[in-house]
Amino acid sequence: MLTSDTLQFLYDLSRNNNRDWFEQNKPRYEKAVKKPFEQTVASVIERIQSFEPDFRIMPKDCIFRINRDTRFSSDKTPYKTHIAAVFTPRGRQTMHNPGYYLHVEYGALEIGGGAYFLEKEPLHKVRTAIAQDPDTFRSLIEAPDFQEKYGGLQGEKNKLLPPEFKSAAAKEPLLYNKQFYFMAELDPELALGSGFPDLAAEYFRCAKPINDFLKEVLV
């Protein structure tokens, strides 16, 4: 599983983000980061499948590459300084579906999910479902366990709404959102050791009802 060596490598990478350093330290990366994270993600998948049986995925389907795509970025550093995975029915291939997300770096641990990538038509569907049943939607995001773990939903907002949603937005202002995701920011030390997959699964299971609401609309 992940250890303090994992976090130390990610810190060192943040201070030496160049190909020469990475190639010299690649055996260390394999031992301290890549293989432990693959095992961690495998254990998380096993637990997720107990309440999301259609998630027929393997770690390689979920884990993002550490290499950055610098083609369209002003930041030309070649590597990400975090490790991350997304859990949906087909992993990275279906990131437009509501799912779960895990992110670890030196100084940060993020556990969350929801609907992050919403194009115009899917966004309209989500807003319509919320406007038609705002009480159910509000009951899901105000559930005590969800509030305790995540504090509510997040997401970028539109300044203007289509006219058909304006009156409903007076009751439910989250209709202005163009993303509907949840994210807990935790002590990265919690990611270390054999108990972490259970912790991650506990956070994901708590968010399943809101993901189910979103999936019913989108999938």
C-alpha cells in the first residue's frame, strides 16, 4: 500500500520536475509510487464493486498517467506531482458518467466524485431533474453523513440560466451550477497503510445516493 515513501517521492518530484531526474529515480517511482498505487486502487475497486456491481474495471482502467500532456499548456513541466484514479463503469473511458475520484499528493488527499464533465444537453437533463423534484435532490445533499464528509456539492456556475429554470432556481440555487461534484479534502497521512481502501470506499458509499440521482438522468 501507499507509504510515507510515496509522499516523499511526490514531494521530491515537485522540486525536480524534469525528465533527467525522473529517469534517474524511475526505480524508486516504481517501488514507492506506481506499484503501491496500483494495489491500492485494486483494493478500492474490490470494495466499490460491493455497491457498484457494474463497475467492471481494473486499476489500469482507472489510473491516470503521471506524464503531463503539455501540448496546449503554458506549463511545460513533464510530470504530474500527484497520483489519481477515477472510478466509473469503464474507468477513464466513461469519465462523463457520474463516478468517484481519488487524488493523492504531498500535502493533500482528495476523495470525491459526482458529475464533473457535463456538456450542454446532459447539463440540461440534470437541471430538469432537479427542477422537477427539488425536494428529493435537496434531501440527498443534506443527508447528515454526506454533509459531514463533503459539506455539500461544488461546481462552477453560470451567471445566467435558461428561462425555464429561473423560477425553480429561486428555491434551488444549485441549478446555476454547470458541474455537480463533491470533494473531501483530508490529511494525506490517511492514505497510508492497509486501512485506506476501506476509508475511501466509506466516502464513496456515502455519496452513492447522489450519484444514483445523477446516473438516472444521464446514463
